[in-house]
Amino acid sequence: MLSSSLGRKVVMALTGLFLVMFLLVHLSGNLLLFKEDGGAAFNAYAHFMSTSPIIRVLEIGLFAGIIFHFLEGVSLLRKNQQARPTRYAVKSPSSATWASRSMGLLGGTITIFLVIHLADFFYKSKFATPEPGVISVIDAEGTRDLYAVVREAFAVGWYSAVYVACMVGLALHLFHGFQSAFQTLGLSHRGYALLVRRIGLLYAIVVPLGFASMPVYFFLKSLN
Amino acid sequence: MSESTLNLTLKIWRQKNATDAGAFVTYKLDGVSTDSSFLEMLDLLNLQLIEQGEVPVAFDHDCREGICGACSMVINGRPHGPERGTTCQLHMRAFRNGDTIVIEPWRAKSFPVIKDLVVNRSSFDRIISAGGFVSVNTGAAQDANCIPVPKPDADEAFDAAACIGCGACVAACKNASAMLFVAAKVSHLAMLPQGRVEREARVLKMVAQMDEEGFGACSNTGACSAECPKNIGLQHIARLNREYQRASLLTGK
Amino acid sequence: MASSTRETGPFDARIPEAPLGEMWTTYKSTCKLVSPANKRNLDVIVIGTGLAGASAAATLGELGYNVKTFCFQDSPRRAHSIAAQGGINAAKNYQNDGDSVYRLFYETIKGGDYRAREANVHRLAEVSTSIIDQCVAQGVPFAREYGGMLDNRSFGGTQVQRTFYARGQTGQQLLLGAYSALSRQVASGRVTQYSRHELLDIVIVDGKARGIIARDLVSGAIERHSAHAVVLCSGGYGNVFFLSTNAMGSNVTAIWKAHKRGAWFGNPCFTQIHPTCIPVHGEHQSKLTLMSESLRNDGRIWVPKAKGDKRKPRDIPEAERDYYLERRYPAFGNLVPRDVASRAAKERCDAGYGVGSTAMAVYLDFADAIKRLGQADISAKYGNLFEMYEKISGENPYKTPMQIYPAIHYTMGGLWVSYELQTTVRGLFAAGEANFSDHGANRLGASALMQGLADGYFVLPYTLGNYLADDIRTGKIDTNLPEFAEAERAATERISQVMGIDGPTPVDKFHRELGKVMWDQCGMARNSAGLDKAISDIRGIREEFWKKARIPGDANELNVELEKALRIADFMELAELMCIDARHREESCGGHFREEFQTEEGEALRNDADFSYVAAWQYGGPDEKPVLHKEPLTFNNIKVQARSYK
């Protein structure tokens, strides 16, 4: 099953929905950044996330999900491009949404974003050797001051701008991906297709907006 | 039926045969009646080309009633042109005097160009051969009313069965995917009790053939359904997905 | 045919010696059979993949024969059967409204104006019920009632509801059913399908059809294919009129080549004019579009009572409208048979009451039906037809009446065949519209689909077996036989002849001219002077064609103009035969209306004493007169009456 075009789409849909769920968890945790306690709650949360064995196991699943989603996406993209070796001379304004036609491009953007994002935060929070200018340790349990890293990073205007732009890309990717996953899984029906589309739209707006609000928040804060 | 005439510039894909590289050729065509169909406009061009000793433009067409599915051209970037329906049902009143119209063949690896605007769609026949049927020999049928079919099911089956196999879905899809075509046949037979006996084998074989022919995968953009002259809906693709997953899980294939 | 004068040669209709109702059963019980082991060694060629061809090929494949099918379209699914809209008749009597096999038989004979063979028509009515069973089993989505049972509607020429339908796309759904059965056989390897191939000639060896010469339309290659029997399901020849409701590619070539190779042509002048087509609009029009006659169930046909009334139809009050069908034929009203409805429209237009820009149209009005049933109901029944009308005419038929005019639609004539659907050439069979058999001088609506599928699914598999039973020791037919070489040479020569004309005129122009002559002189109304003139005009056009046609390009490539030229060359020969047949039949019957033979009220005047026969024409040779043979029609089970729908 998994070797056919329909099977691969199922992989895309399942991993996609899994990542969608992850985003929600990720966002709700990160909302602690907004707590005006100098980052204590956020750092405690980050410490838990990087040390709990359960989370470590889930993390492997998460990375597997990302990798499968990425690899299948690339493979489908290639197959799809091969299916039309000669392009049309005239491109008419398509009836399909731009997002739906640009999932590869959007996915690529998100991939680049992920590399930056993981290197700057995930790596620093877990693997980098604590030293000045990288990350500091704030207590005996080894809790790292990730909050400070975030604060410093987003104080840089262009960096925050890149983040916000990538969140727009994510929003578009989710806007199509969410409902597309349901369609691929056959979970589309005249009765509730509209509901799925609406939830997808809401999700695609709220989640990336939530993420984007963080760089904006810290950038504005740095101006004061 | 108020008639007027148009002067047009046509940019048409000309390709002598499957191995020729092909190129666009520009023609001026004057005095086209707004009441004539798009294909009649091409007839007029061809008459003039023949009179000038040139080879006329080859294009597929037959019934000219919007049902045989033969006509297949991309007009100004849209399969079958700017209106919903087949090319043969497109009338020149949809255009304006002085318009430039670009006409290309369906573009897909699985629909190779034979000549000019004519493409080879036999891949569709092979997909149907793979399983788009109910295996019932002539004479083996019971009385027709022994199989009651709820009207909504029959109507839904009909909506899918209305597919004319023109290939506009493939032409419109950015991936040249044949999902809507395959979905229409799978959905049609899956909705009816007659088709349920072979539902697993059917969907698995048809999808395998679709992949083998080199069509792209479905990105759920919906462009196929938007260009389908027979309004085949995306819910049939969802049903195809369901049928496929169900069949895969049940048979382990 | 009465047994005392029974023919014994190839012109023997071979009607079983049994009472009418038992003939087919008797035939099936006594015909020769071929064992499964022998079927594997027998080859059959089927030309055309419409309802008749696809159903025949699928069934023969299921039985175990080696079948090759040919169609000129890019896929068998595109054969013009697909365009049939309204429905298919069957004597199921699901509506409990008094239908029966006999009634369907009776109405088909009567509708055909008593010019069809009783035995064939009765068999058609008998197997009609099995067709519906078969199609439903294949998954054809016929219209259903809320209880899940099949729905029916009424059609012209009948007073019962026996027409099964799939919205306005019945032909499409039936063809897709047959095509799916065919595809299944292709997958199993029993049928080999050749698309984009056109028949150029039939190969006769020792008096039997043993193969064909075909042209691969893509490469231009000339191919030889051999078989133990050849079945022609190539459809009708309505395109001889240029403007018709046929598909652009529909042609007479297969049956005309067969005719020239010895198959007699039955009733060539019997053509059907369909009353509900969209009127002609301009000189570059390429074809006419039909709208299902089922529209006449709910639409009312009228013209203004005043000559040349130029008011908009909605501005003409009820009292000033002439619902001429309801006036002339109160019993059947708007549902009179096609020939009657067509002629009545022509009569009104010729008398100056026509409407529209050309005054060659009448109104088909749904205002009353919309008022009675609501727009949603009308849309559910006829939505696609209304849409199609609006696309073509630019007018909205929900708001303003449709304009309609009759157009050439179907040809009842075709190759003469026996009860076994065998032509006068042994081993050469013809089914569906390509034969002359079941519709007499006029076909009832929803009967073409019935006949095509009856022939293909249920008749040919038996009759072909009966013929092939004698061939089990023949072995494979060698395509190197001199007869194949000769036929190939003739085909190649014809192509080079056409390619060599080198004139200035596109072939369509000759076709258009030919069509005009045929429509004017051999169309809805005919007379001897006009037909004489037509014959000489046709000869003139033919001569011009062979001097002045221009076919650009080469023969060894996809060359649409060459395809057309070859078809038109055959149409031009056929046209003359049609006129000769129309000229000789000095009576009016069905679609054949001779102006000299009508009642004072303008109704058709049949002459049973002199013309109750099938005219089977034998090819006489190039520029020679065809030879007429008569198959007398005897009616032992039906009372022959003047046809009345009043």
C-alpha cells in the first residue's frame, strides 16, 4: 500500500496531522514566554521537555514524523513534476488556491526554517555546552536559561522578521494541508467537509499567529 | 441569437508527429461568427489553411454535443477554455473582437502528443481495463428490479458515472494526476450493490495501473473538479481514498 | 416471407419455421453450437465499438472467441451511441400500465409503418427485457424511484411508460456499460482493441468474408486482419446530409465497402428526421444538435397563429398560438412519432408560420410544465438538455421557449440482413444501425439503443455461433492469400488516387454541397422530379470532387483530410443509391414522404399493394445501375392499418 501514490499520500496525511498536533502542544507550552516572571516558568517547562524520558521518546517520533513527511514530500514532488515534462505556455489564473499549488515550495520554506529554528533553540537548549554568548545554566538541576536565548534572538529585527515570514508560510501550508489530509484519508463528506475546512482555516490562522506573536512581542519589548 | 463577427489572433501548437519538437504558430482569422462553436472556428481556419495549401490543424473531436469526450485542448491556459463544459460546447460569443487565443494540447507524460492538438489517451482505457467493470457475463443477470438501489445512492453513482473520460482533470492538475478520472469510476461502482463484490480488487488494480501509467499524485488542489466539464466532485476522490485504504487493510496489499 | 416463395440463396431471410412467439426460442434451441475448445480457434472481427459492436465483442469474448475490435475514435468509449439521450425501451411492464412483449412488437411495427420484418421485431421485443437486466447488473445507473425500483418514462409513438433512462445521458451510460464489459475482455486477452483504425475494405475468400483491410490512422499503415467472420457495427450514414446529429466521424465506409463486395443494401432511402433539434444558425455550422425527444413529454410545441408574427414568444397570448400537434393529433398530441412531428413542423414553416431569425423553427414551450411541476422538477428531468440549449443558442429555455427544427438523425436503412443478422455475403454480419432490420420506415424513440444491445448481447452470439460451427476445421485464415493482397492493393490505390487529385478545393465543400442536395431533394419531403435532379447533381459533385479536391499532407501520417476524403467519396456513391431507392418507392411511409403520395390532409399515403417489401439493392458495378431485389413483407400476426395517431 505504502508504495503507491495513494499510500504515500496517506503517509503525508498521517505525519502531517501528527505534526499539526505537535504544533498545538508546542504553541501552548511556548505561551509561557508571555508570563511576566523573567522566564522562570518557561525555563522550567523547557527543562522538563528536554529531560523527561517520555518526552525523549515522543521526540524520536516527532523527528521521524518530520523526516517521513519531508522525504515523502520530496519524492511525490519529483513524481509529480515528471508527470508533466512539458509545461503550458499560458498559465491561467487557476481555480485552485495558491497554497494548494505551492505545498512543495511552502514545505521547503518550512524545512529551511526548521534548520535555523532547531540550531538556534533546540540545539542550544539540549546539546550545546553552556558558555557565555551561547546559553547559561541557572540552577543546580542544570536548568538552562532558554528564555534569555529567545529574548536575545528576537531582539534582532531582521531575525524576527524572518520568523514572522516563515509563520506566514506555515499558515499557508496548514491552510491547505489540514483539509487535504482529511481528504486524503477519505474523511471528507459533503456533510462535514465544510466543518473540516473551517476548523482547518481557524487552525491555520491561530497557531502560526500564536508563534509569530512571540518574535513580535520580544522585538517590541527590546525597543523599550 | 444575435450574431456578430470577430477578428482573432490564434497561437496554436503545431507538432508534425510524436517525435517532432513542435512550436507555436500564429494565425490571423477574420470574420468569425459569435454564434459558431470554438471547433467551427477551427474548421474555418482549416478551410483557409487548406486553400492556402497548408496542412490543417489536427484536433480530436467527434460528437460535438459535449458527451463523447474527444475534444481536448487547452485554451488560454484552461482545459476546454474559459467556460465550464467541453470545447465543442464553447461558443465564440465567449470571446471578444481582437482577442489573442492560445491553443495547446493536453500536457501530460501519460498523454503524449500524436500531432498538433491530438494526444494519446489510451492510458485511460488501460486503467478501465484494469478493473473498471462489474464481472458479469451476458445472460447471467437476474431481473433488474431484484436489486433495489436507494435513489440517493443511484443519483450519487450517476454523478460519478457522468465522467466522459476527456482528460481535462489531468490537463488541469499541476501534477497531471488522473485521480478524478479513477475516482469517478471507482465511486460509481462503489455506490451500487452490483459493484461491491469486486470493490477491493477493483480499486487496487485501477490505482496500480494509474501509477504505472505515470500520472502524478493528488495534491487535493481541486483544479480537476473545477475544470471538469461534467462537474465530477471532489467527494469522489475522498471515496476513492477510502476505498483504497479499506481494500489495502483488508487484503494486506 | 411466405414459405411458398422462400428464397434459398443468400437472400433467404432464414426465418425459423415456428409461430411468431416461439421463433427465437426455437432458433436458440436448434441452432448449431461451437464447443469451448473450438471457440478458442475461431477469430471474429467487429467493426465499430458502439452499443452493438461493444456488446457483441464483449459477449463473444466472454464465450471464448478471439475477437478483434476496431474503431476510428481514440477510444471505444467515444462511439456515437454515447450521444443518445432519452432512453431505452423494454417490455418490462414495471409500471403495470398494460405493456407486453406483443405490444412493444406491435408498436414498433406500426411505428415503422409496416415496413419491418415481423420475426426480427418480435425477437427484439422479447430480448428487450434481458437488456435491462444485463445493464443493471453491469452497474448502469438508471433512474430510480424512492423505493429503489427502476423508473420509467413515456416516449413518442407509445401510450405506455416503458422507457428506462439515465437522466438525459442514457446512451452514454449504456455505452459505458458495454465498454466496461469490453474492457474486461481486453484485460482477459480475449479481445484485442484497435483504436484510431479505419476499415478500408472487406476481404472475401471463396464467397465468405474472411477479413478486412484497415488503416492505422496515426501512422497511415495499411494492415491486413483475418477472421472467420466479420461483424459490421459501424452505425448509420446520416452524415451523407453533412448537417446531421451524427458525430463528425460517423461514416458509411464499412457498410458501403461491404455493399460493393456483394452485400445488398436494404431500404437506403429510409432516413429519420428528428423533430427536436436546435435550428441551423449559419453557413459555417458543422453539425446539428439534437435534444432528446423526451422533452416532448413536458414541452408543448406551437407556432403563432398569424403568419410572420415577430412578437417575442412570451408576448403572444394563448389564444393566438397554434399548438398544431395537439390540434391535429389529439390522441397523441406532442408525443406523435418522430416522422409525423417532423413533417408537421416543416408544414407549418413552409406555410410561413415559422419563428426565429430564419423562420425555420417552431417553439417548444415549457412554461406550462414549469407552472405545473415547478422549475426544480423540470431541471431534474431535463437540466442537462436545457443547459446544452442555452450554451448553443445563448437563450434561457426556462424563461423563453426553445426553438426547434427537425434534423437528420438516424438511418433505418442499412445492409440487408437475414433473421440471423447475416448479410448476403456469407460470414459477413451487420448489427445495430448498420443493418436495415428492425425499424421499418421509421424508428420509434428509445428503440435504437434497444436494437443495438439486443443484436450485440443476445442475437449475434447465437447466430454467429450457428455460422461458425461449420468453420471449426478451417484453421487460421492466412493474410497472405491473394484476396488479401488484392484488397490491400485496391485500398492503397484508392488512397493514392485521392491524394493525387491536387485540386484547389477543401473536401468539406463537396460534402456540404452533397448534403444540401440530399436535404433539399431526399430529405423530409421527396418527389420524382427532385430526385431525378438530385441524381444528376450528385454525379456532378462527384465528378468535381475527383477533379478539384485538395488533400494536403501525406498518406503515411495522421491526415484528417485524407480520412474525410475517403469517407466523402463513399457518401457520394451512397447518395445516388438513396435517391434511386427513394425514387422507386412510389408511396409515402414513415420517414419516406413522397409529395405525390399524400392524403388531402397532408398525411402520408402508403401503398401496401405494391410496396410492402424490403428493397434490397445489389451493387451493379461502377457507374452501373444497382439491381433491385424484393423481400416481400407478410404480416401474419398484426393487422396492417393506415397509421393514425389522431
